[in-house]
Amino acid sequence: RTDGISLSIQPKSTLTAGTSNPNYGAIRASDSWNRIVEKHSKDSKWKNTSSMKSQYICHYNNAKSFKTPWNLEPRRTGTATLKNFCNP
């Protein structure tokens, strides 16, 4: 990205498919976040984990049907909301 480093995620349709069970959705979001952490957190550019998680969960909960890729930006430190397009 021109404005800084970003972890760009292209979610699979199995992740973005809707579910009527909120518990299953929460488990799926948590599990998929844990996979991202496991795969990328040892990278030297990884920082601000709580903000990156906020961005990820925002994308998962609010933007999965219309916004791809999901860009998690380690330089961001605020709370992600749909109003700021999940990147505070």
C-alpha cells in the first residue's frame, strides 16, 4: 500500500459464508484470527496485535460481503469500525 505496510487477506468463501448461529460465527472468527496470528506474527513488521485483531474482526463481522481484500495495517492503533472501513 502506498500509505504503509499491510497484511492483505483474501478470505475464502467458507469464511465469508453467512451463518444463522452467532456462536458458530464467533468461533469461526476466533479460529481464523488465531490462524493468521500463527502464520504471520513472527514477521518483523507485525505489531499492534490488538488493533490488527480489531481490524480483522471488523472485516469479518461487517465487511465480509463487500470488501476484499481485508487489509490489516500494523501501523494503526485505534479501534476498527465500519465507519472507518475497519482501518482506524
